[in-house]
Amino acid sequence: MAGLEEIRKVRIEKLKAMRAVGLEPYPARAKPGMSLVKTVTSFDKIFQGGQEIVLVGRIMSLRPQGALVFFTLKDGTGSLQGLLKQSETNDADFKNFGEFADIGDFVEVLGKLFLTARGEKTILVKSWRMLSKSLRPLPEKWHGLQDPDEKLRKRYLDLLLDDEARASFEKKAKFWDTARKFMKDRGFLEVETPTLEITTGGAEATPFRTHHNDLDMDVYLRISVGELWQKRLMAAGFPKTFEIGRIYRNEGTDANHVQEFTNLEFYWAYANYEDGMKFTEELYRVLASEVFGQTRFESRDHTFDLKDPWPRMDYVDAVHKATGIDVLKDSDEKMEAKLKELKVVYDGKSRERLVDSLWKYCRRQISGPVFLINHPKLVSPLSKIKSDNPELTERFQIILCGTEVGNGFSELNDPLDQRERFEIQQKLIAKGDKEAMMPDWEFVEMLEYGMPPTCGFGFGESLFALLADKPVRETQAFPLLRPKK
């Protein structure tokens, strides 16, 4: 069997031979052709009309049989069989197809539709033209790309050959379309906020840093979808806003986390976290039903049904039941000892990081759907405190399959309280906590002008990946990879 370089050399010679006889292997444009999916669905009407049509696409198979050449054409919408008959095609076209056409080439064909003796829908080609000559052979059709790294590195081939992978990306597009329609149908205005920030706000995560040459200063890629900016829009008088966009977190990779991903965040004036829980429960059920056609899922060794009641779980009680630690009263030393006993690896020794690490240990066995509520103030620097317990906040997270797939608040709009919490975060940063939230003093200034009571919520593509039962990285078209050496 010929090797890759030998095949490539042969195809380059074909390319040169085409040009030698006046055929351009890379013309600038093609004639407008009918999509293959429309051709197949309208086949009977076109066939009975007897008109000639133009089709374009990539050759996916070739079967020469003497005076006949069968091939399969694929254009991204569907596929169709093609046939060149020496008796029905001029000699030059038939000869050139046999000499120059290979699997992987993009071609344009002109012909009429007919049914073969076996009843297969086919186009009988009268003439053809090369649109793009391929120099490398496609992977073997039935096995495709087997190496996981190659599947991600050469995603264009993976999507070409793996119908299931292709369908997953189409489903992901529908996921965001459905979310966008849900928001707009309920009166939310879609907005755009900065992706480059002087301070990162809206989450606790390690940011990416870059340099702005014109202003000669360092800036950060955002770690949330404009939380502090959308809150400014609440102060500006917009009652409902949302944004779907990319965010960046310079952290580790696992089934639920990558460094660049898409999130949706919304902000709803004159609403609180109780309103947010009702709203997001409906949103998640709509996403599941319309995108996946179901509400019951088996994913990552968990089973759950979004139609079931969504119970509320108390943060402090949950940690205490699972570990015996009271995160409001027990000492840092006791929490450190428990984490060591549980063999939990965590970064940093601030009290906030200890509390958060204990909770993350506890959540692993929760299948959900569950609303986690009553978060300690320490781990919720942007959330309004509860009126009946100032140590806790009006925050909720949605838990599915042992992970958080949504985070919302009654947003903190007390400027003095916000200033105090930012000062605490500033001290954590000074002590080396890489995930502490950067203070935004201009945001505090905005709060002093006044922001209405607001509910904010965000979720990301990790929810889609969980419902699809795939690691987040596999649901991305082009995840970041190390260059090949």
C-alpha cells in the first residue's frame, strides 16, 4: 500500500497534468448548486421534470467499473450517488475524471437525476469540473481518526468522517440558539461587554494577562461574561440584559473545565434569587427538551431527570453531614486536617479556599437536580447577605452529576458592604491567593449612584457537555493543543 508521501507526489503530478491541458484545479468560484439535502428531498419532482441541475461537493468514494464510474458526493448537508457513463459523457470529461479525480476532491457536476435498477437516487453526470484538488488522502472511511489527539488536532477530518461528532456540534449550536430565544422571548436585551479588562470581576479564577500596546498597560482576558458591566447596565436603567460570549480562565483541564469556553449570563432588575431559581429551572428543562428531546439523562455515572422536583440543599448542612465540619464555626486548622484526611488536593490555605475545597469534596456524589443555597458570605463576595443571618448569602447554584452547572445571586447592591468585601479579597490577593477576586473600585462608585435589586445568573457550555455525556474539550470545535514538535 502506497505511503502518504508517495500518494501526495502522485496527486501533485495530477495537478500539474491538469494545468498542462488547460484545466484549473483551484478555480475561484463554482456555479450555484442545489444543496444535496434539498436534492434528495425534492428528488421525485426534479426527476420527473427531467431538468439538468448543478451539484457541488466532495468526492467521498470512487468505484470505476470500465465504462462506468460511480462516486459519492457529500456537501455538508447530505450525500448523493453520482455516475459517469462513457456513453453519456463526452470523451474528454470521462477521460479527465478517470485520470484526475480522487477521493477528497471537491467537484462541480452537471447532470440529470435518475433511479438505478436498485432504486438508488443518482445523478447521471453530463459534465464536471474540479473545484479543489486534494493532495492528501482522507483517513479510511470506516475507521476515521482513532488517536484522540489527532481527532482534536485534525477536527476538520473528524467532523467530515464522523457523523456523530458532526451532529454533536450542530446540537451545540441549537443549544445556544434555544437559550438565546428563551431569553429574548422573556424580554431580555442581548448586549456585548468588554473582553479585555483592567480588573477581572464576576468570578474567582486565575486570569490570562496580556499587554495593551497603545495604552501601554497590562490588561486581563475576562473571567465572566461581563458581570460587573451588566450590573452597570442595571444602574443605567435597563431592566433585563444577557450576553453569550467567550471567557478565559488560566486553570486546569478536566471533564468540566477548559481554559476558553462560552457562557451565558443574565441580569434581571427588581428580581431576587428566588425568582432566579424558578426562571432557571424552566430554562434548563426547555434546553433539555428542545435540544436533546428528553429530560432524563445518564451522564458520568449519574442519573437524573430535570422534570423531577428540584430540592434545596443547605451549604453549611451539606458540608457538616459529609465531613463533620462546620464551615462557619470550626477553625482553619480543623478544616486543613479534615482535607488532609480526605486526601483532597487544594490550592492555597485561606479560609475561603478551605471552605470551598470542603464543599467541592461533598458535591461529587450529588446527582441532582439540586439547588445549593445559603452559601457563606466568605465564598460569595458579590452576593447579598440574608436578612435573617448575615453570615449567609442569597446565592444559588445548580448541581448536576456532582458538579456546579449554574450560579446565581441576589446581587449585592450595598456599596459599603461591597467595598468591605473587596477589601477582604484584596488581602487574600496580597497573601498569594491566585483565585481571589480583583477589587473594582469604579464598580463600587457605580453602586454609590444606586443599582436596583437584581438577580444575576450564569451557566456555560459545561452544561451542554454534561447533557451530552462528553468532556467539555470534546464538545469544542478547536480546543487548544500543544504544537507538535
